[in-house]
Amino acid sequence: MRGVVGLIGDLGGFILPIAFGAMNDLIGVWTSCFMLLVAASLA
């Protein structure tokens, strides 16, 4: 089970910063990364 949890954590640590930068470029608002984080948490 530790392998699955580690994999999810690693993917989140790799994908989320890239997604935060993309959201900032698309919307232009620094707090848009928190909107993405809330949407990911709700999913």
C-alpha cells in the first residue's frame, strides 16, 4: 500500500506545480492555483 500512496504523492508533486504555472499563465491571477487545488480536492 505504501507504493500506491507514494506514487500518488510523487505525481501530485510533479503535476501540480506545472498546473499551477499553467493556470497563472491562462488566467493571469496568482490565486488561480488555489482554485485548481480546491477543484482537485473536491474531486
